Amino acid sequence: MRSFLFLLILFVAQACTTSTEDGGGGGFGSFLPLIIILGLLWLVLLRPQQKRAKNRREMLSRLEVGDEVVMSSGVYGRIASFDEQTVFVDIADNVRVKVTRDSIAERITYHEEWDSDSN
């Protein structure tokens, strides 16, 4: 994907230089390639990142006691209790750790259809 963006930037830069060599170009036409590049960068890089951040915020806000989670360290556990920014996670029998809410990477969900496929 990065190589595609690099080639696109080179193509647009070459188009800009050829249009100014012809004596034309100027006004809005010279800014059009820059606007196109910025639009593509937003579409390819920024928009997906914003979408992932929004999904993560929603997942963290929907956490409940008893949910199985994976922390950013890779440790699996089950939420025992939590408050605004702190979560207590049971990672083994009689082992409870206190972590920040932001350290939870994802909530684990199990699909029931996997059980029916094994029959």
C-alpha cells in the first residue's frame, strides 16, 4: 500500500512539473494534485485509524463483570470488577491483577456455531 502511495505521489509530482513547463498551470490547477494527494492520504491512512479508535472506545465502554479479555501484554483473564479507569482481572485461581482500562486489548467472544460443527 505504501509503494502505491509513493508511486501516486511521484506521478502527481511529475504531472505538476510538466504542466508548469508548458507555461500554463497556475491558479487552482496547480493545487489540484496536492488536494488529491491529501484526500487519498486521509482516505487510506487516517480514516481507518479513526474507525479502529472508535471501535476500541466502544468496546472499552461496553465491558462488564465476567467478560473474558486479552490484555495488551497477551495475558488472558476474566473481569472481576472495575471502576472508571481501573479493572481487576482474574488470571488464575486466587490470582487477581489490577490494570488500567486502556491496557485491555480486546474482549473475547466465543461462537456457538463452532460447537455445532464438531458434531
